[in-house]
Amino acid sequence: MRYTVIGAGAMGLRYGILLQEHTDAHVDFIDAWAPHIDKIREQGGVYVSRDHENRQLIPINLYTPEEYDGDPDVWIIFMKQMQLEDMLGRCAHLFKDHQVAFSAMNGWGHFEKIAQYFSEDRIYGGTALVATVLNGPGDVDFIGKSGAGTMHMCAMTNKVTDIEKAIFEDFKQANLNPEISDDFKGMCMAKIVFNSVVNTLCTMYQITMGQFISYPGARDMAMQLINEAYDACERAGIKLINTRAEELESVDYVSRTGNPLHYPSMYQDMSRGRKTEVDYINGYIAKIGREHDYVCRTHEFLTHGVHLAELAFQYHHQNDAK
């Protein structure tokens, strides 16, 4: 099949390059960050490392939305929530009725935007428990050994289709370790709850996932957030694909064993002076609670906490560029 990745950032590059390297699929990339585009064109591709080692140049086909005229079978969408609406608008002239969209972005809010261009029966969601870092323009680092990480995928309609099976097989060949789920919202919410613990707390305190889980009270903090999120979801009629205990063990395993040296993407955004996606993660959980007469006090507090951490980071580093 033919894939086009919208958003050649850390995760977009990981998915696209692994598909390009391990399958027969044709892969293109679309991005809008000018320094990134210029650097990739100047050096003839993207420098890819794995765990900071074996850095090599991988050629890719990269375009702006206005330059591209391809016709993929599958759009893989990996944008930041705040940038997605504008990018989809710039790509709208490329979308056709026979195409489908797949996205494994963090948080919640992107599927409503994607649904403005694709019918629900052509939208597929995913969750990715894998760490990747964009070191700078044209330079990406895949964290973890080849085959590290796991992912779930599910049709928005909860019905397995032939094209989902084909995407699954390509993802499997690309060592992305996919698993097909039959509960779209429950699958997505499980990753949102995971991120609401690890991404948020690591960002506020500017620590790695391993440093977080090494704190003796980390599991208690995680369980408080998990319980609150699950209580809100239960009131909303959302059944998550993991139990509360399984969600806690996922947080523990990924932080302690899977990616202990990793700073989550939310911290990477804050440290580069970008807005974080906390409103689409903890803020979304709090929204579910409010809509169902349940106040998620800890998630409400942490949403403010991350925004305060963003402001504090700016104060502490306001002279760095001078």
C-alpha cells in the first residue's frame, strides 16, 4: 500500500521510516516546519539514531502540503493537537473518498477534526507505547531496541475491515507490535490515562520516567490519578481496555523498564518553549468528569500545574537566548 505521513516529527518519522525500511510500502511525508524541511533537503534525508547510537542518514520523500500531489491509500497523522486543524486545512485538497486516515496522537480532540474530512468508517485510531525524540531539524532518535514498544489499533466504528488488516500486517512487519482492539474509545482512553500520569508529572518536575517511578510514592500518585480517571469514565459509560491494576502496571513497567531514561513528549514541548497538550490529556479527563457531575480534582489541579510549569520554565530560561 501507499502511505503518506502528515507530520514528520518524532513519531511520524518513526512510523514512516520503519514502514519504508521493513515493508514493500511506498511512504511519503508532509510537514510544515521550514527549518526541518530545509535541513532534510540540504542533507538528503533524516539522520536516525537508536538510543543515541548508530546515527545514519535515511533518505525520505518530504513535501509541504502545497507541493504534494500524491494519492495514498492511508494517511498516517502525527501532529500536535494545537497544530492539527491548520495542517488538515492545508491538506484538504489531497483527501479523496477512497482513502482512510490513521492517527495515534496523544490526547483527545484530533478525531473530531479528522472527521471533518473523513467519514467515521474511514477513520482508524491507535495508541503507541514507544519513545522517540526529535533532537532537532532533520535528526531523530528512536528510543529502545528494534521491536521495542507496543501499540493498539481500532476502527472508529469498532468493526475490523480488510484495510485495517492490511495496515496491521504492514505495522507488524515494521516491528511496531500492533494489536487490534474492538473498543475505539476504551482503547484511546487507556493511553490518555497513561499519559495523564507519566507525561504530566515528569513535565512538571522535569524528570525522566525512570526518575519518576523511582520515587517511593510514585505508584500511589499514579493510582490516585488512575482511579479518578476511571471513576469519571465509568460515569460516562466508557469502559477502558485495561483494568485499573493493569493500567498501574503499564505505567510502572514502561517507566521502570521500557523507557526509564526518556523525557516524555510533553516535557520536550515545554523545554523548547512550545505549548503542551495537557488540555487534551488531563484537561480532557477533567472535562469528562464535569460533564457527568464528577469533579476530577487532581486532574483539574495538574492541568493548571502544567500550565504554571510552562510559565515558570519561561521565567527561568528567559535569558538563555540572549
